[in-house]
Amino acid sequence: MGESNMNRKEISAGGVVYRTGEDGKLQIQLIVDRYGKTTLAKGKMEDGETVEQTALREILEETGMVGRIIEPVDIIAYTYQHAEFGPVDKEVHYYLVEAESGNLQPQIEEIKGVDWSQLISFTKHNKDGPACQGQGKQRQGDSSDLQSDQLGGQARPDVRAKNNAKCASIVTLERSRKKRLEHAHPWIYNNEIASVEGNPEPGDLVNVLNHQGRYLATGYYNPASQITVRVVAYQPLEFEQMDTAFFAARFRDCLRHRERFIQDGEAYRLVYGEADFLPGLIVDRFGSILVVQLLTLGMDRCREAIVQALIEVMQPEGIYERSDVSIRELEGLEQTKGSLYGDCPRHVTVTENGLLIKVDIVEGQKTGYFFDQRENRAAIEPLMKGWGYKSGITLQQTEQDGTQQLLPVNKSGKVVTFPYWDGATVLECFSHTGSFTLNACKYGAKKVTCLDISEHAIESARTNVELNGFTDRVEFVVADAFQYLREQVKGLDDRNVRARAGEQKVDTSKALAAGGKTFDVVILDPPAFAKTKSAVKGACRGYKDINLQGMKLVNEGGYLVTASCSYHMRPDLFLETIADAAEDAGKVLRLIDWKAAGKDHPQILGVDEGHYLKFAIFEVRSKKN
């Protein structure tokens, strides 16, 4: 015996509704759905209904017309893949229905128009019904012309309905899912999908409907990814695919936004994935050179269109790809990098906040530079001056060259000639290209210690410091930030113990520990400690430790500048972790500034994943014993 078919069954029904017009000619009822597609009224059978009752109910609910069934027209049978139930055998029953009464007009939101059309014929054709010729692949029951000499007892010509509307594949969502998409979240997971119709290929555009058939969004499809659909629009697109014209239009929007908000130079993030409605695509602009990341299968399939659109809109000298990131492997893609267009030098020099930055686009981290901290780097300006008083330096009226001038004078009454006498002492950890160091020097810092564990990063920072003429105020340290901070704290603790030697018995024969430096401003901008949700607990320990040691090295009344770029480290948890560190360190922190990523990294409200960067400036004071 053969195996029985255990597929789930699904039945829908609808009708070819007709009437005789005032001119005596036959007219047929056609509806226009939300996509602009001309089709027939139809819908799923409800419990307790017959197929005929379903057809008449759907016609009434969609068009407002009451009809009478004349005869069956066709049964369209096909199988589609349901995300939960697997293969589903679907039948759509169509009936010839004579219109009897009613007011013809759209009855539900999904129907954009309905009217009577004079036709010369219609054809039994695929799952969209007899009035939807040429849409979708042929299935069982396709391509059979309806031939009859009588239509409700009247002569009926042999006719064929014509419909040139586009037919996108459709993803229907589960009823029980969370309504994240309605709140503008652009990701649709595999377990949120009830069914997929139209056999879309990976990377194809699909229309997304809720369980009631209401249009929600359009996105691109990848069944191999847990994020099966990534949304690119919240209204039907005029584009059939993501081609050069599609990307060119989007890139122009991106460029307008950046030019509105960024006036300093031509270096910024031009395209920021989901926030620019282009999920999986990153484009950073370094003057005439563009660096792109194609992070998803959908975007990878469009690389040629993306490159051509960038050339059309931006006229770059070169486009370089830095898709050497592990996230591509989740999409079934290999990591890759290399030139996509034109002349792409390894190093490019750009301007940010009035500073020259030399960027390694080939071997630098990510795309070579982190634009997201642009505005945060500028935010340290007020911290860099106003420290001379701590050294006893004050501005006094002093005779100089025969005239009275307001000059800095130290405790000994001597005029201070060092130009940065009022500047802060600064420590930048995790310096990368030295961007905070450069801004600290620009705004008047007296001395900056620039630290990173990577020799390549320190060499990049050194080059940038030299480019801007700050060499005499910067020292470079290649070291692990955690270890360096602990060494400085240990040295500081030893000194404090020696300072209290008169109050308690202390073995002064032991050598002091190395280190013991303190700073007016300590800047901590570490890489992401929590790249997954499961890593958050360990990340909290890391953030607490580094901020604990860092704030211990801040001079009384100085500032701790700290950041986290881990999305999974939510803002409240980040602040709680720093508060715990302050308690253990015996410090009182006063929050002075709180920021996120810059304006070239916009955020979609409701998309928490885009709110990854947290940046804070704290004033640090000690608790008195």
C-alpha cells in the first residue's frame, strides 16, 4: 500500500461575480488589493461553513455585494510550506456568482478598489483565481480555459481577463506573535511566520501580511537565516527588486540626511543598515573613498546594484569592501574583503572635528574608523581646561615688556610660560586610532597618555598625533588596559599607605610598586564585552572592574569618561554596574553628560538593537571618612 498524504488541509473560496450592464453587455466584478493587483474576492473557510457559504460571505465582506451561486468554475489546488505545520495542501474553490443586490464598494482596509469591468473572457489560472492571469507559477488546475455557452441562462462569449499587475511573494505571520513589526522593528524571525507563498528565492523581496491578510511591510527573504525577513519598506514598493534604481533612491536620502547634520568634512557613516531602511548594508565615507560591508545574503546578492548606485550618487574614486566579519557566516556567507571599484589606497586621510585622521581601511578595525563617537569626542572639550588652580597657578596682572598683562603666575610668583598650563592630564584607554587623544590635545590638554594593547593601533595613533602636531604632549603605551590600571592603582595605594606612615606602623623598607599615576580625566572606550546575551554576566564583571580601577585614578573633582558599545549591556544595567563600582571604590559620581551614537547613526524608535552605544561623563569625588 502507498503512503497516505498526511499534509495539513486548507480551503478557501471565492467567486466570479457578474451582472448585465445597462448596455446589455456582461460585466464582471474585479477588486484591486493593497498591492495594486487586480483579482477576485476570496478567503479562508471558517468553521461550520460550506464552501459555497464561504464564497458568498467573502464576496459580501470584501465588496458589499449579495450574490447567488450559479455553478462551480474551478478548483485551484497547490501545496505551500507552512513554518509550523510543514507542507499544507490548499484548495481554492471558485464559483460563478450572479450579483443580486448590495452597494459595490470596498468593505475592508485590504481592498483598495472594486468595480465592474466589461470583459471579453476569463481563464482558469493559478492560485490567484480565474481573473489573475500570469501571476505566479502554474500549479495543478492551471491553464484551463473556462468554455461555456451559457452564463446564468444568458449567452456568454469566450473571454480572457487580462491582468498585468505585479505579483510579489507573500509571507503571512502567525496570529500569536509579538507585534514587534507594528512597532517598526525590521526583523521577522522564522518562528513568527505562518506561511510563505510564491516560492521566493533567497534575497527576493516579499510582502509581509498579518494573519488577517493585512499588509504590514516589504522585506527581503532568506529561509536559511533565523531572521527570515528583513524589512526595507512599510508600504508597497514601486520596485520589483532591489536594483540600481532602488539603491540610488535610498542613497540619495542617506546623503541628504548626512549633509543636513554633518558640516565638518566628508567623513561619516553614509548608510547605517536598518536605521536607513537598508538592513545588512553599511557604507562609510572617507572623502572620495567608500568602504562597504555586506552583512546579509540579501545585500550580498545585490552587490553589483549597490556598487553601481554608489557610483551614480557619490562619484567616488574607489569602493572597498570590508565584509570580513563573522556575522556573514550566520547567513551562509564567507568572509571577504577587497576592492570593488576604482583605486583604493590602504590609507586615507580625512577631517573630523577639525582634526586630521589617517585611517587604515584595509587592516583597521571594522571599516577602519569608528564614526559613532564623533560627537562624544567633541563633548570632552569642557573637561580639558581649568586645571591650573590645582597647581597653584592663577591669572594675575603682571608687568611684561613695560605693560600690564594678565598672565599665569605660580606660587613662587613666577610667570608660567608653558602654553598648556591650564590643561588637564588625560589617560585614554583602548585608544585605537587615538581619536579621543587628538580631541583632548585640540581642546588644551596638558599631557595625554594614549594606551592600547595593539601595536598597530598605537602606530596609527602616533601617526595621527604627528599629523596634528601634538607629539610633545602625548606619551604612547602598548599595554593591556586592565593590567595597566591595576598597576597604577596598586602604586597609588602604596603611596597612600606611606603617606599615613606616621599614623600606623608601616614597613617602609619595601620598594614602592610601580605606577601610581593619577589623572584629571580618564577615558575608557573599550570594545564590546557582551556580543551575545549569554555573555552579559561576564561583561558586567569586566565593565565594573575597568571602571572601578579607572575612577580610582581620577584626581579629586576630575572626570571619568566611559562608554559601552555592547547592545546587550542595556543602559540601566550599564549605569547600575558603574554605580556598584563607585560604591566599592568609595566614590561619589555626578552624571554630567549622557549620549548615544552620533547623527550619522540614527536610531529607529522601537529597535533596541540600534541603541547600542552608551557614553557618559561623570564627575568623581571621594567619600570622606
